[in-house]
Amino acid sequence: MNRATINSINRRLLENLRNNTTDMAASETRIAASEFYCPDILAAERQHLFINTPQPVAFSGELPGPGSYLALQMLDIPVLLTRDERGQLRAFINACSHRGARVASGSGQARSLVCPFHGWAYALDGALRGRPEDGCFSTPVDDCALTPLAVSEKYGVVVVALTVDGTQHAVDSALDEIGEHLEGIGFQHYRALERRHFDVAANWKLVSDLSLESYHFKTLHRDSVARILAANAVVDTFGRHSLWAFPFKSIAQLGERDEDSWPDTVQGSCTFTLYPGVMFVVNSLGAQMIRAEPGAGPGESRVTFVGVSGPGCDVEQARQAWDFGGEVFEREDLPIAEDCQRGLVAGRRDQLLGRNEPLLHFWHQLWRAALS
């Protein structure tokens, strides 16, 4: 973000803190309880919001150079990201062209990827390099390459199509509406820390909702996040994406200084939510990606939590910040999502969203519109 944008966000945060308020929606709204337990709704969400929609899945820094790879599981789809010997990013279905077994797991560096089933070997550009007992097969080697997927890398964010029908244009343009703001962050210069995965007994939207409002800070995060961050948030939307920022309590000190002397960073934490609902939480030391996707049933989700350190930052300090955020997320946020799931299924009462939860209004409207 440029200096004018940063000053504008800090100015708005300071004003909301002074007035003990937050950005507001026009009115209260309701979300049908069935959206969190109906199998038909879940099936439609899987198809329209995930399978048919380009997905932000990784930071560029998770594939740091030629020969690097990252194996992912997106819904039921095994996805493989690689950088070939020229450094070009590629994506494939992570399935051997022989019998369908995965050719890579986890992440790392390799000159070739070898299927653990029968030893078929693939180059990082997806080409089949060799197969044992080659004379037993008449299909040309060139016809046995890994199945490619459309993939894009802009602003340091990797976006991939989950089906072979996904177009290059769709993945290339997926972040255009918020690109100017992402470009100013410079995610392409961030370094990978770690990936964690959680299986959560709650609908994926309940997990996503946790990172879209600060109303819960004073209660749920009273002894953690709320000690350093205030709930006086500002909200902006950019087409199908959003920005949510909330301040350090110390931002009050800016009121005593001329704006020309203000720091060139947002005095708080910023969450960029990229359609269809992937969070990139940015602070002074690094960033985290929070990705929730549907599980096998309406009350199940698979959550990915990724950490990266910012350029020039002390990696150990960045890891400590990421560990702190991850601990809060795992011990405070995820259990309350599971608690909400149980309550919604048992009570069948619609959710109430207050005016002080404007991004929940925005995102639930987007999700409903996609299904219609």
C-alpha cells in the first residue's frame, strides 16, 4: 500500500478508536441456520465457490526457486505446484499417468518426482522422464505427462484452477479488483515459515467468519489478542474482495503527531480476504494465510494455516508472532466455531448479524449470490 492509503487507514482507525466505534453496516441482518447444516447447500458451495472458482492457495515464497514443489489437497483434489528448471510456476493434478497414485507429498526441492507405486519419474515441468520396463508400454512417453491445471502468480499469491476446465484467463484475473493493494504489500518477497492443517467439526463458513469481525475480541480474546489490539475496525471492499483492519491500542499516540511524521505502516493488523474467502492476515513481521474449505459433510471443514516472514524481518520474531496467532486460532477461535455448529444444528435458529459486523453481511451476500 502507498503512503496515502496507509495514512488514510491509520486516520480512520484512530478516529474509530477515539469515538469508541467501528465501521458499520446499514442494518441488522439474518443468516438462515440451514446454511450451516444443509447438505444440498454444501454441495452447491463445493461446486460453485470452490471447484468452479479459481483458488488462492499459497504464497510465492513457498516455492522459493527452480526445483521446488508443494503438494496440496484441495477438497478431494490432489494438486501439485512446481517450479521447473527455468523457475516457471506450474500446476498439475498430483496423479501419476500410469495408475493415479500421487507423485509428490509435502514440499521440498527435487530434480524429478518419482511415483512411489511403480517408479514412474516426472520432471518439474510435468513431462514423463522415465518408466521402468518401458518396453511393456506402447503409449508414447510424450502422452504420459502430468495433467496440467491453469495457474497464476501475481502479487506473491498463487491462484490455481481445481479442474482441467479452468481457464488461464480466470486465474490470471482472479485478483485484479484488489491487485493494487496486494502489490503494495509485496508478498513475493516473503519467506515461508510453515503450514499447519486442522480438521474442524464446523461448517467452513463458521471458520471463515472468525476472521471477518472484531466484535468478539473483548470476550473470546480477552486475555490474548485484546491485550494489544482494539476492536475499532475499518472495512473496505473491492469487488469480490475485502480489507479489514483493526488498530494496536498504541495508535492513540498518533493523535499527538503531525501526519507527515506518521510511520509508513498500518498501526495494527490488516486482513485481506480474497474470493471465495481466503484470508491473508498481514502484520509488521509477516503474514498468515487462513484457508477454510468444505469437508465431507456440512459440519466438517479442512483448515490450512500458513505463515511467512516479511522481507528484512527477524525470522525468529516472525515465527514467534505466527506461533502466537496460531495458538489463538487453534485454542480460542476453532473451538468456538465447533460450539456454534452444535448450537445451530440443535436449535435451528437463524443467526443474527449486527450492524457492527459489516464484513459478515458482505461475504454472506456474496456466497448466497454465487449459488443463485
